[in-house]
Amino acid sequence: MGLTLSQIATMLSLRASPSVVYHFIMQPKPRTSTCVTSIDVSPLTGTAIVEFHTGTRYEYNNVSRRAITNLLAQPNMSLGFWVNANCKAKGVKCREITPASFYKHKLAKVRLVQEPVLPNV
């Protein structure tokens, strides 16, 4: 889904009336990354949802809309670099949104590994 800069600028200029809420999420063009599995961004709300290769998901709010537009416009930009530069910037709020089932699965594996093995006597 390639967008021109003028299309992105038009999207950013939309104004929501108090009774209307826009939920507009975009995914940048696919690219390889050593730490990020996927990023969903909303240039209208300044939100980025990042899933890491570890399986954890975070929602970042108050991300620079200019940075989001830049990510969408530049298909060769490193996802890890973008997350470190823009999602961890001053003023950006972060909350983990990893499903609880993910941790239950991980804990089950940890418990299996930590069970003591008694020697045969």
C-alpha cells in the first residue's frame, strides 16, 4: 500500500468533530528487522503499536505525526531505528498490550524447565 506524500498530508489535515472518532491504522511497507515483527501506525492519532520478535506488544501514544509520515514515506528506513528514535522520545507514553495468554504460555515453559530431576538411586 504505497501512499504519496500528498495523500498522507491530506489524511493528516482531517479534523475530527467532537462526536466523531477516527480509527485509522496503517502498516508501513514490509521490511526485515532483527527486533521488530510489525508496526501499526495512526498518523491521525499519533499512535504506534509495535510487536517485537519476543512476542511482546506495546502501544506508544503521542508519537510525532511527522515521524509516522516519514516512516510511511520511506520504505527503506530501519524499523528498530525508528522505534528507538521516535517511540522512546520524550513525551511519548508507552503501555504494554501483550495478551495475557502469551505470558501463561511462557510461564508454562519456564516451569517445565525448572522442575527438578531426581537422580535414580
